[in-house]
Amino acid sequence: MLHTEDRKPIASRLSELKTLRDEIRLELHLAGMDLRDEWQRIERALPEPSKVAEDLKGVASEGLDRMLVELRRFQTKLRDGGGSPGQRSG
């Protein structure tokens, strides 16, 4: 768990979340079906970032941190060729 003074402002994390989501969408065309299915599951679970901040404020901070970790983990898997062999094209 991060200390309050270590956390980025919510607006910064919201922007990062949107950027990660957009980058992942662009990279998915290179991914295998298993990664596309996983992304659809993750994306369905993501709330609209601005609504989260509006509705939850302080609680959203911890939730955003978890979403960022999940998206970073998925992006790393995507970039490392985590799809089925032969599913990536280059």
C-alpha cells in the first residue's frame, strides 16, 4: 500500500489510465485471441475513470492504483508476446 505522500494526484492517474487503455487497444491487433479475450474481460470491468473520481474521490485513489497495476501487467504480457505461438505478426 502506498503512503498518501507517495501517490500521484488522481487527475494524473486518470490520464495515465486512459493512455494505457488507448495504447493497449492499438497493440491488440498484434495479439493472439487469448489476449484479446483477456483484454475484453479487463475492459468490461473498468469503470469510466472520470465517474470513479467523481463518485468515490478518496476511495478511487486505491482502486485506480490497482487498475494501473493490472493494465501495466497486461501491457507487459502483450509486449512480451504472451499470446499463443504464431498468433503475432510483425
